Amino acid sequence: MPATTDPDGRTATAPQDDPDAPVTLINSFVVPADRDDAFYALWTQASLYFRARPGFVSLRLHRALTPDADYRYVNVANWSTRHDFNAAHATDEFRAIVTADEWKEFPASPAVYQVVIAVDADADTDAMQPAS
Amino acid sequence: MPATTDPDGRTATAPQDDPDAPVTLINSFVVPADRDDAFYALWTQASLYFRARPGFVSLRLHRALTPDADYRYVNVANWSTRHDFNAAHATDEFRAIVTADEWKEFPASPAVYQVVIAVDADADTDAMQPAS
């Protein structure tokens, strides 16, 4: 699915099986190099909503170091469970945020993942096995 | 830049300014649903090389929960500095790994980022400011 400005297309949905498993949203954004400030303002407003929802764990917003990257911004957000993730994306408040006209400037390509391998240099690395 | 199987295209390079700043590689892979085992084996071999390089911090390999995701696997890998990241990608050993014929089955789309916003639910959230 290509990056889109359609509100439905820019809402990642997770499958309904195993609702208690953690999920990670990876959402990539097309942002012109001279529109950083506008993107920051809009994205921050949306992130404040998600940070306040039950099950929010953490997020990292990444900015590309190469200006010609397809996606200059990528948000990686962890949620405690699929249930919490889906609930946060099913409210009227979320709908109002995602349908804001300002988002039409910044096509997004969201997808929902699970972490299958985790390795930390300063930790026990026996976790180098698929977690599924 | 679309996903590619060309060894040069699938090597993410970071700019040379500020070589002491941390970087994050986000590398997205096209993997057919029935080729998980082959991808795991190949990716794990490559990751063992990176894990042993100076400056490697951590990685998380993500698998999509929706089978129709453009990129069924996404690796997010943190490095201490751009210098370390670039050095790890400039060796003959890396070149031998990335040019393996088996990779032609799995187009990749790598790009290098910096973390600009980090929020953790259970930590001080005053870090909600661009880090640039």
C-alpha cells in the first residue's frame, strides 16, 4: 500500500487474534524538507492523544539524515497489547485528529508489527531467536 | 528510492557531518509470506556480523501482523555514532554478506535516521522536544 493522505488508509489496524500481545506501530511520513515545523506541530498534537491512552508504552520519532529519503520521518510506537492499540484508534477523538485537513500535506504509510528478534549489546543476547 | 536488490542500493549510508552523533538504521524488507524461514536464516547471519562491530547498540526485528504489508519485516538498529555505523558498512566482510545471491529474493529499503523525539510512558516525558 503506497503512502496515502486518505484518513482510512492512514489508520493502521491490527488483526484481532491474540489481543493481549504487544504490538509496534511503524508509521512512515512523506514530509518536504522545508515543512519540518508544520509536521512537528501536527504530529506532536496527535502524539499527545496517544500518549494519554491506556497501553501506550513508548515512541521514537526518527528524522532521516539523508534529505532524499522516501520517508523523512518514521514513528516507531510500542503498545502493551493489540487491544489497547485498537481501542486508541477507534475513538471519535482519534477520528477528529486523523481527519484534520493539515494531514493532507503529509502522506503516511502505517503498518502494525510484532517484535520477533531483540538484541542489546549490553545485555544477554540469547534472545536472538524468533519470538513467535 | 524503491526497495531494491542491488547491493549498492541496499547499503544505507549516513552523511559525514557530526560523526559522533548516534544514528538509527531503519531497513524494510519485502519478504513473501511463505519465505519467513529463509529470510530469518539470511538476516540472522548478517546481524551476527553487525552485533560484533564497535558501536552496535541494539536492534529490533519487526514482523508485520498484516500479511499484505508492503514490508513484512523492518529492522530498527541503533548505533553509538555515525562513524561506527559507516565503518561497519565499509568492510570487505560486509560487502561479502550484502552481495550474497540469496538476498536477491528479498528487496530492501534502508535509510539512516536520528531520533528526534523520545517518549516513554513510565519516564519523565519532558523529552517531548525535537532533539536537533
